[in-house]
Amino acid sequence: MSDFFDELFGKNKEQSVEVGVKSSSGNNSTVKKGFNYSLLYKIPLGLILLVLLVMYMITGFYTVEPKEVGVVTRFGKFLSITGPGLHYHLPYPFESVNIVNVTDVRRVEIGYRTIKPAPDARYQDMPEEALMLTGDLSIVSVEATVLYKIKNAADFIFKVQNPENTVKDAAEAALRQIVGLNTINDILTSEKAAIQAKTRQLLQEILDKYETGIMVVGFLLQDVSVPPEVEEAYRDVASAKEDKQKKINEALAYKNQIIPKARGEAAKIINEAEAYKAARIAQAKGDVARFEQILTRYKMGEDVTRIRLYLETMEKVLPGLNKIIIPEDSAGVLKLLNLNQEKGGEK
């Protein structure tokens, strides 16, 4: 070791340093001052190694901000997660730490890319991602934004090679599946909110299945439209559907008008029938009561009652005629009934 330092500092351990000094008379003079480099050889080697060791150990201190967590690894293997504050780990290469921001919300765009942010925003369409097939075999262009953040830093670091591409591919697959279960009319009108919710749920299930450590905090449909190539045809279809809906509304209006009227007429007929029923029942009851009275009288005098009933019946059968009643057992009487004779004996 001493030979090495001899080579480094030179054979002579005592060397002079010439320093130029300007005297008050204006003449330059040279002053020789000697510096003994041999003092360096008097510092203990252990002290030097101790200083180097302390400097090496100091490199293990690290700070985690409030929005972050530290993922500590030992020889590349996950060891622990540390929260905000000052921490220490064994210096490299024994241990290392990855600082991960777990509170910031990140975004992934599907079907478009932001070229320039607001206020003068500019976007680029990505038709290979946006064009999708609906459940009724129609083509629709869907642009969406995925908002996510990290919920498990260890899984995010060790189980996902490219998080942004992973989220984009999973979101595109989930969106295509949900769009394929709906018709184009539902996607463009009433089912947007339901599609957003279902796609977010399915995307989260996919990410959890692969243990990505990512939590989806939002899924937004930015734009849903038909491709320009079929826009005119779709307008014709939409116009036809509007006409269809118009006819349906007119039919419903006529239905709402005619049904109450028919119900009123039906109620009227039912009421008349009920009244007729009540009248007939009352009349029948009266006939029964009258018949019972006649029956009582008949039993009191059967012959007289029979003759009276016969005469009343003949009055009803032959109304407005003069009638001559001849008993069947009449003897010596010519049974002649002049039907041409009118009342008062006039023909």
C-alpha cells in the first residue's frame, strides 16, 4: 500500500512550493515554503474506511411525500411498503425503493388522442379504436376516457409491465363487449349512462383479475356518433323511426280517445240492461203475485174463475169486436157468429 502512495505522490515526501510575492519596491521575489506531504501517511486507513462507510450508509435515507408510498425491495424482491415521512433502507445493491404517487388520477384515452390541451385543445381521431359493432350489427364510433389511480403500489410495479397500455387495452375490450350488447339507437340515445356504468364495472373486474393494483375512478363517453360514411343513411333510418313513432303516438292518442268513449257506451248499455232486468224481475214478481191471487180466487170458485179467465183471454185475442159467447152445452140455439157484422149492427 505504501508503495502505491509513493507512486501516487512521488518519491520525495517533502516538496517545495514556490509562491510569487511582489515587494513594496516593485520587484518580484520568490518565497519558498515547504509542505510536508508525509502528514497524509499519518491518517489511519481505518478512519478513511469508516468515513467511506458512513457516506455509503447515508445513501439509504429517503423521503416519501404525502401523496406517495415507497415500495422497498431487497435484491429485487418485494419487501415492504412505507408511508409518507423519512425512512431508511439498506444501501444499494442490497435494498432499493420505488416511490409511487397513489393519489393523482391518471387518464387513458380511447378512440382519440389529445394533441394540445385546453384552452386551445386539439385532438386526433383514432378510428381503429373508435369504430365498434353494435348488437344490431351497426357500426358506431365511440370515444371514451378512463380515469384511474393506483390502489396497490406493489402490484402496480411488479405485475404490470406497461400500465397505461394495459388499462387502454382492457378498457377497449370491455367497451366493445358492452357496446355489442346494445342496439345503435340505445347507444346514441337512452343507454349512455348505463353503458358507462357497465363498462366501468367490467373494466374493474378485468384489472382485478390480473392483479394490476389499479382502481378505476371514472369512465366517460366523450363522443358517440355514426361514421361519416353511413351518416346520411342513418339520418334516413332515424327519420323513418321518427315517422314510426309519430304514427304510434297518433294511434295511442286515438286509443285514449276512443276507449273512454267505448267504455262510456258500454257502461250505458250495462245500466240499461240492469234497469231492464230489474223491471222484468219486478214485473215477473207482480205477475207471480197476481197469479197467486187468481189461484186463490180460482180455488174459491173454480167454474166462475175459469169462465172469467176465458173471457179476459178472448178480449185480448179479439180486441175491438162485438163478440157473442155461446156455451158449448146450449140446446136449441144456432151457433152462428156473423164476423162481417160491425159494432152497432152496421156492415
